[in-house]
Amino acid sequence: MPGAYKTEAVVLRSIRYGEADRVLHLYSATRGRVGAIAKGSRRPRSRFGGRLEPFFRLDLVLHEGRGELATVTAAHTVAAHPSLRSSGPALMAAARGCDAVLRLLDSAEANTPAYNLLCRYLALLDGEESARGDGAGDGAAGLSMALAFRLKLALAAGFSPELASCARCGESDGLVGFSGAAGGVVCAACEGGAFELAPEAHRFMVEALGHPLASAPSASERALRQAERAVSETLEHHAHVRLRAAA
């Protein structure tokens, strides 16, 4: 029903609109994906200040009318992530992470695991649990963390690849390849059309899903690129979504 409601949300994208407005792509804690317009937000004395930029985590009051876009009537900062914005690698990693959420999660229904994952990723990129106090300092902006985020995001969206047994026949031994079409690892007897997945890449994917995001495992460049290809092909075949390169 039309009316005002409150929600916490992360700004995924902010687009200039008209002479003084902004159109926002938000991912919210209680409504999933939300499109909104912040009228007058680009005026010098706007009550919103600079807090409607990407990666801000906000407490919002939105008014839902008859149009496709809700109207932002109030916004208060929960987390601004200033350290993230001062690090080039962390800034790019955050942009790719928000873009992945924007492409993969288009439902207007709440997805608490996905929302919490996004907030956690941005916090790590901002320097939480980082000895240097910057998201790039301890590898948070690196490829392994980006892929761990994507694997967990795919799980939250319902498109996690099969990693325990052959996605075609169910065999648990001799897993040598990965098939995006099949949606997971495949054995030697079913590897037609699959690409090679090294044991290190397979192990990385299993551990990345099983460990907290802050404890993303490390792996060689070759293994990480194989894991990236596995995630990308799974989402292309089953979610019909093509993501940007992870790093």
C-alpha cells in the first residue's frame, strides 16, 4: 500500500537527474531492491548533504506513491565508510561488489543474508579488522576476498554451484572439471563441455563458502581465476546474469 516506511539500506548507485535531483538504486534490509528519487538533493543546502553517494549505509524514510520510484524524505548515516573512499583498490572493489548485487538481486523482497553480506564486505573494505586501517591493507580489496563475496552472494541468491559431488551424475570422487551449464563440479566421466578445475581452485571455493568473509582463504592466481570462471559461468547459465571481472 502507498505510504511512508522506514528501512536501512545501502546505496548501490546514485545518478544525477534533472537540475537538482538524484535517482538512487538501493539495497534495503526489509524491501530488497528499491528505486528511489531524492528531490533537491544536489542543491548546495540540501538536507541530505553528501550522504546519498554509493556505499553509504543509511537509515531512510521513503514514501511509496503510485510511481515506480519511492521518494526519499529523510536519510541518516549508519556508516559512511570514509577509509574505503580514500583507497583506490578498496573503492574499485566496493563498486564491483555493489554492481554484482545490483545485477543479481532484483527482487523487491527482503534477503537478510545478502544484505548482511553486503554490509560486511563494505565494512571490511573500509578497514574493519585491518591492521593498517584501510581496506586494501590486509587484502580485503584483493581477488580472493572479492571471489569469496561473490560465492556467498550466489549462495544468498539461490545460485550456489554444486561443489560436493558431480553435478551430472552425483559421483563424489574424481572431480576434475567444472560445468556452468550443469551448475557445478563434474567427474572425469561427465567432463564433456567442462573446463579443468584444479584441486586448489575447488578447495578455495569450498573454504570460501565455509569460512566467514573476513577469513577468506588464499590461493594462487591460476586457482582464483578458475574459481572466478566457475562462479561467472554458473550465474550466466542459471541466473542469466553476467558480472564484471572480479578484479
